[in-house]
Amino acid sequence: MSDHLDLPDYREQSPEVAARFASIRQRPVKLEVCGLEKRFHSPEGERVVLQDISFKAHRREFISIIGPSGCGKSTLIRILAGLETISGGDVLLEGNAVKGPSRERGMVFQGYTLFPWLTVKKNVMFGLEVSGRSGPAVESEAMDWINLVGLARYANAYPSELSGGMKQRVAIARSLANQPQILFMDEPFGALDAQTRAQMQAYLLQIWKNVDVTILFVTHDLDEAIYLSDRILVLKANPGEIQEFIEVPVPRPRDPEQFISPTFLATKNRLEHLIHPRQPGQEQARLPITKMTAAGDEVE
Amino acid sequence: MKRASRSSDTVSWFAIRKPLPGERRLLLTVLSFVLPLALWCLVSYVPFIWHPDIKLTVAADREGVTTVYTAGDHVARSYFDEYANAVRRENEAVQAGEGTTRSGFSARRNNVKILRAVAPLAIEQGWISENQVTDNAAIFDVWEGLATGRLVSEKPELTPENLAIVQEDWQTLQAHWAEDPEHEMPSDPLLKLIPQGRLSNPVYLPEPHAVLLTGWKDWNAEPAEGRPSLPERYRHSLYIVFSGFFLAALAGVPIGILSGTYDFFSKLFEPFIDFFRYMPAPAFSTLLVAIFLAHDAPKIALVFVGTFFQLVLVVANTTRQLDYSLLEAAQTLGAKRLDLLRRVILPGITPSLYNDLRILLGWAWTWLVIAELIGVKSGLTEVIETQGRWRNFESVFPVIILIGLTGFFTDQLLANLRPLLFPWTPEAIGQKQGPLVRFYRWVTDQQVYVRDDKPTTSDPA
Amino acid sequence: MNNPIASWFRRAGLAALTLMVGAVASLSAKEPLKIAYSDWPGWVAWEIGIKKGWFEEEGVDVDFLWFDYVASMDAYVAGNVDAVCMTNGDALVTGATGKPSVGIILNDFSNGNDMVVAAPGIDSIQDLKGKKVGLEEGFVEHLMFLTALKKAGMNPSDVTIVNTPTNETPQVLASGAVDAIAAWQPNSGQALKTVAGSQPIFTSADAPGIIYDLLYVSPESLESRRDDWMKVTKVWYRIVDYLQDESNFDEALAILASRVSVDPAEYEPFFQGTYILSYDEAMERWQDASGLDSVYGSSRAVDAFNRSVGVYSERQDIQKYLDPSLTEALDQ
């Protein structure tokens, strides 16, 4: 914090941002996590992956989860989605304990996970059909969601005909079609190139604006976390514990130009500090690289 | 500039792991079939390459030797002269009046055989039909024709030596019949035709045209009463293979899918199946005959035993290959147990399952040959076995080739049907869809997605 | 000792058994007689009766099943067929090791089809001294070869026997691994054709009666359906009469050759290497006597041979294996 003296404190919120957080806190709690614990058993013995995780997510809130690799952020979100069991503590959705996966809690995976044998439309209809519905109403409903993600022209295409970004838009539409209370996203844009990723972030914010859904978003990209979220849950590794739950001071609506705003940079600076704490003397450490050329001497 | 770019377009014939242009691939594919055929033709039709044998066109018995050579048999070139000389010596003995000690039926039968030695030649010339071989009148007519010069054999032609024998025998017969109005066969020995033949390869390498002609002839041949014709045998073999395979698939696919899906079934079935598959199926053949009696049941059972155990393991493995995250995604969309099996696992594995079954159908074919030999022999294999035992390899090769072609074309057909059945697989989408596929999709009212531009993420919403 | 309950059980069990046997017998009475036959001219001759419809004429329902020789005996032991065509020697082996049977029809004896085929340069059994001979140990060819040695005044130890499956003998002779083989047709003929200049130095024609070929019936079937087997015997002698007429020779040859899918001209020598016994000739050989001219004497010789080479150890009761009564009853 000392190396960027000109940046404001990330905890300082402008009045409108403070008002927004106040209103969010007034909203009903969708998801409540109390004292969550996860242990894995391995031949070397028991390993605590997550410990004492407690937080609340309000209606229509956008929360990102970040942390160094191995901090268990993916495990956390898989537990919340019901894909992993809990070793201790509680996960409550609107006050009810979560048990196994359900259509109330949608999930978007990094690996797209579209059903390759179904067309885009049929993929989006999957959740509706599984719940026992059928007929033209389901089809038109699915088309509405496909329209929302802007893929109407590809409704009859198979997933293998689509690019990665398009696939992920279909996956989002497919999850939202079930009208879940909460949507978990596990590094959804991690496999996309930088350009596509930026586009997808914008798309996601637009979609979120139009849909009443709470989003929990795992990422390792700090810019992405700040750009999208209301709050950021920062985990530390070994064992995975909450380090800090940051309220993002960047005002909404968000815009890519905010990436260089002082509040944005202050938040990013804080996140960097939390995730990659600098140890004294570390910056002097140099890699032992043998000099191989003399031709580029003047370049340095 | 232009020339440089042209030359860089031309891929080397031996570029490492680079696909060759379409026309070259086609050319090589054709060559891969043509080259072995050409080699076969070369060895068969160019005499000085091999041809260690003589294929008899005229054969003769020898006294005191139980086994006779008949026309079409092969004799080593080195042995042929010895064989022919043995017959010449017998003729000399007859001319010297020191014929054999035969009498009665045996002596007359001997003369019938001498006269019939000309039958294969007469058939080849078209003078008599195949079922006139035992028609003495027709045979007499041929001898008369040859003796008087009315009939002249070409390709193969009769040697002057044999022509002289024909004339001499014909005179003997005339003399005998002058006293016998019944035209019975004389008891005094006639002269034997000296063996004749042409150079040929060993009996196990017949010439291509002989294989083709014999195959065609056998295929259309009227079988002996009560015996199956070749097309009937073919149908019977197909019936055995497909029944065995179908039953194995019927039982094996569900077990395989259950084992691949639930650890419970995997542990319940797979260890034993894994052990059982190492026991060779043919080892069970006598057991199967004892259980199912003779006829088709033990044969189908053998194909089943040979296919089923592999099938279960392969299908279980295929089921396990299905991306687990698809199941997780389906669960977060609200799918429960049966939905997962019906809506995710089954459609998800069918393309791989289809390939597995294609490969296992090939396995089933390999068991056919053993299956048809157990109990009462049947089908195409019986032809291979009996004709092989009599060394009629011209009849064996067409059957082997028929089995090969059937397997090959079944597999090709199934492979070509794949994009039609699974239009969503990347292979099918990458492929240009033929008129058949488009027509099928039109008939089944599957909306055909026509890609009018390259999909990109920059595509506006 | 005389427990009334136990004796009641015994009687009840016996009654049940009788009922079951009766039921099975009445069931099987409706079934055709299943006869396994194989590739030996004397047995392929049954084909004439089948083709000419003589079984129907005699009013007996038969189902002839075509097997390889060894497989036909397996089928008989497994109980899949009621009767099987075997040599008198193999009937003893089958009986001692699997299932007994009764020979009721004496078809023929081998008259040259079984041979010792020697490589070029070997002209007699005496020339085989110190050489190797390939044959299937414990089978009839083995017995024939030992007989050949005896006739030539030699001992079994004068030659080395190499155990070789009969259908592989032609290739083994051609490979030069042995100096002679012993086999029956068509293997012996193939050996002669494959190895140019090879020749038969001893054949079954030199020891006629060493191998008899019969129809062996399971004792149960013979007991329960004797009348039907009588009719089968009748058909056989119709076939024999037909074959005795030389004007039928070509037709008969054609029927036989077509069963084994071979050219009649090629089949003729095999047929002639088989001596089909006329009714009178058969009756002579049915007389119990020592020596190979009697099927009893021949069977006793084979029994002794089988025991000497260890195929089985118990002396077989030849009387149980042979039943000429059906043939005798046919005497017009």
C-alpha cells in the first residue's frame, strides 16, 4: 500500500456507492454459509481444504471469489452447487439447507459442458424438459433465452459448430432458463482468449442487468473480479479461509474505461497484496540466466 | 513470385504427417488393392517366375496305385516324366499282351475309366456337358470324333502320341463291337492316354481367372439334392454371425452400460468377465455341442461367447469415457437418476458405442470359421474345409474373398452411416454432407442448419 | 435292517423311476432315430438309402447327422445321437472311456484305404528299420502298422513312432520329418499326391479284416426301439443289393461323391478301397471265431492292442459290443 501513495484507500466509498451497498444489505439473503468446512482424506492423512467459511449473499448481488491457486475456491463453489459434500457447517438457500445439486442453483463450468448431441435450442430446453414440461411454450421460452444471449441465428446449430464464446453464452442461457435463485460460475471465461473474454464480461453484465439472479463467480483474474462484482471474497490457501470480503468501491454502471480509475487501481492493488504478499528481498531475486548474445547490448 | 508460391503448394509425397491431396490419396487407395492383385497375376501368368508344377489336363491311373490323379490335379514338374513313363510302360505291357490280371467288372470298369480320361478335355472344348461324363454313348462319340479327325482338340491339344492311342483304342473297340451287338465294354485292356498337362503354380495358388470363374460357377451351381447352395450357405453364415453378435450385444450392452455407470455393477460383473475372456472361446466348442446339441445353437453360442465378454468390457470402458462434467451439468439443471441415464449417458455414448459394435462385429466374423466347424459342419466354412481337404483351392479362395468382402463392405457401410446417425459429432460436421444425408435429414424433418458465415464471437447479438 | 419306512421309500422311488423311464421312452418313441455318420465310403453309402427314400418306404423315421469322424463319436458320448458309425476298434475305446454301444450292422472292412505311405526310396516295411513313422497313436492305423511290422518279421522297437494327427500326416510326410506315415483316406491319398514318388508299402488290403466298420447303437435305444433298428438293417441290405448291381455303379458313385463334395472320378478309388460286405459275407464274419475273418476275432485283437498301448486298461467284453441278431433275423 505504501508503493502507490497517490492512490486512495480502497475502503473509501463515494456516497452513491455507499448508498448502493446500504440498499443491497437491505435486500433478502439468498445464500447463507455458516462455518463451512471441507476435509479431504488422502493416504498421507486428512487435509483441510476449507475452514470456517461464513458469508451471506443478498438477492441480485454479484460476488466474486478469488484466491491463490490451491485455496479451494473451485471446491467452495462446487460445494455450494451441491456437487461436493460438506465436512462441517451449513449452507442455506433462502433458509433451507442445501442437499445435492438442484435446478434452484445453476452452474456454468469452465469447460462449457454443453450436450454435444443436442442443438443450441434443445440444450437450453434441457432443464425445462427435465422438470417435466414440454410443448411449444417450452420452445418459445428457450428461444427467449437464446435471444437474450444473442444467438437466435444458431438455435439449430450443434455445439461443435460454435466458437468457445458462443458455447459459453449457450451455457449461461441454459442455466438461466431454469430461472435459478442463484447462479454459480466456475472460471467461466478462463479458456477464452483475452478479446473474447472482455466481450463476454460485457455480455454477462448486460444479462445480469436484465435477469433477477444472484451470481457467485470464481475467477483468478483480478480485473475481471473488480469489473464484474459488488463484493469480492478473497481466500487464502492452506487451509482455505476467508482473508477479506471486499466491497468494490467502483461505481456502477461499469465500463472498461474504469480499469484505470484510481478506485479500481486501489482495489486491484489491495487484491494483489492479499494474493501475492511481497516478502522482503524478494524483488531483488533474479533468475540465473546466462547471457547468450552480445548483439542486443544496446537494447538494454 | 508466382512460381515460388506454386511449388510451395505442391506437397511432397512423403511429407511427415501431412495429409496428401485428395486425388493422390484416391490413387494410393486404388493402388493398395491393385498392387497385390497385380503381383498375384504376375506370378500366375508369367511362366518363368515360378510354376513348379504341372496341372494335368489328361490323367491316367496306374496299376497297383490306389490313389489316382484326375484332370486338374497338380504334379511336380520333376515327377511328371516318371508318372507319364509309368503309364507308357503299362501301355507297352498291354501291347505285348501282358495286360493285367483283372477280369469281369473290374476289367470293364478299368476300360470305362480309360475312355473317360478324355472327358475333362471334351468338357473344356464344349463337346459334352458336365453331367455327360457318365454317359458312355457321349464318351464313345468323342472317341469316334477324335479318332476320325472329326473333332480336333485345341487348347489343350492332344499330343500326337495320345492321338495315336485314341485311334488304336478306337480300332480295338470297333473290332470288339463287331462281335458284340450290345456295344458292351471289352474286358481286354485298352491303351491308356499318356498324362498331359501344362505348367502351373502349386495347387494352393490358383490363377485369378480360375478363382473368378470357379467362384461364379459355384455360386450359381445347382447343389445336390438336400444340400444347401452357396448363396444359401452364405445366408446361413450371415445368420450365425449376426445372431451371435446380436445376442451378445443385446445382453452385453446393458451390462456394459450399467458397469460403466455404477461401481456396484462394475465390481459385480467385471472381475469375472475379465477372467472369463481369457479362456479361448473354441475351448468351449465340445461343451457347447453337448449343451446345445448339433445344428445352429452351439455355433451361435460360440460367436456369443467369443464376442460377449469383450463387448461388456469395451462398452463399460466407453461409458466411463463420457465426460463426467456433462453429468454434473445435467444435475445442476435438475436431472435425477433416470434422467441422467436416459438423457445424458445413453445419447452421450452412442457414437462411441456404435464404433465399438462395429469393431466387435469384426470379432464376431473371426469366430464364424470356428463356429461353423463345431458339431455338424455348415455354411461357408464347410465349403472351405471340405474343398480345402480335397485341395480344390479354386473353390476355397472365392469363399474366403466373399467373407472378406462382406466384412469390408459392412464396415464401410456402417462407417458411412455414422455421420447420418450422429450428425452432431465433430467428424460429421467437418464432413461435407452428401445428398444421401441431406435427403435423410429432409425426410426425417430434421432442420438442416446451413452455415452461411463463419461463426465468430464478434458476431453481433 | 428291514425298516418298513425305508422299504416304502425304496418302492416309491422305484415306481417313480419306472414312470420316468416310461415317460422318456414314450417321448423318444416319437423322435426320429438320430444317426451320426462321417466321411468313410462304407458309411457314406447310407446316403443312397436317404436319397432313394427307402427309410420312408420301410416306415422308419431317421435323421442322419453329418460329422467329422472324431466329432461324431463325441456327439455319441454326449448323448446327442442314438447311433454312430465307428470302426470296431474305436467302439471299444468309446465304450471303455465314454459310453458303451452295440454294433448291429456290419457295413464293410477296409480294403486298401488305410495305408502306410513311405517317402521315395523306401519300398518295403523292412526298409523302415531305424526310421521314423508318423501316425496317430492308439488309433486303428497304429494297430495296422504294428500288424505290418509283425508280418514283415520286425519288432515295434525297430522303428520310432511319431504321434501325428491323421489329418496332418500328408504335410508331415512332405516336410521330411518322418520317413513314412500311416493314415486312412483321403489323408493317405493326399500324402501320395503331395509327395511325388511316395508309395503305399502296406495297406489294409494286405490284412483284410483288421478294420471293420459297423453301425453302433446305444443299448437303450436298441432295447426300446428294436423294431425301428430292424427296419434300418433292412434298408442297409437294400443298399448293399443296389451296390452289387454293377449297372448302378456310376449312379452310386455320384451320390457318394456329392455327399463329400468331390468329383466322382476322384472318389472312385476310395470307394474301391472299401469292401462292402454282402449279406452272406457279413453273416460269415459275424461268426464268433478267432482271427481277422471274424469281427469277434478282429475286435479281440484290437482290444488286446488298445490295452497294450494303454488306451484303456480293462479288458472289454466283446460279446456286449456285438449283436448280430438283427442281421440274422433278416434272413429271408
